Amino acid sequence: MSRMCFVIRGESYILLRAAADSFSLEIGQLEEAYDLGLLGEGERVEDALAIAVAMLDRVALIRRLLVYEGINLVGIARILGPSESCAGYAAIDDELGGAGGDEA
């Protein structure tokens, strides 16, 4: 499959593996995040999973929490909760100092 982005029922989706590549994450990390409910409802495209492009900000936050804060995915799921309740994650992002989040 050569396409990485799709429009399904009027919403843009990106393959999970393309999102992982874009954020320098392992596909297994995003699969686990998806299984924990962190990335919303996905769509199957042929034999691959795709997530809404709207979830890419959340993927960036998950990466920051994994890489810079050292929090595992189960901990991230407890902090953020399911993707439907992501209204509070902008506050967490601000608390981490915006881009980078590497303060002690």
C-alpha cells in the first residue's frame, strides 16, 4: 500500500505506521497506545490501522511523555484518559513547558 493518508466519511486518517515514523516512535508503541484507548477510534484500511489526523497532536504529547518524561504508556493512559476526554491535555502540555518538555 503506497498511500499513507485517507479520507473516510469526510475525516482525514493516517496509517498508524506513518504516524509512528513521523514521530520517531516504534509502531508497537502506537499500537499499544491505540489499544489503551489513547488514539480514538481507528479505521482498518486493507490490513493496516489508521487513526484520525486530528489525533496527531495527541501522538506528539504521548511521544513527549514517553521520551522526555520517562512515563510508560499505562501511566500515560492514567494521566490522559481515553482520547474522547482530551480537553485537559493542553494544560499538561503547558505544564511540561511546551515543545521539548525536558525540564527536571
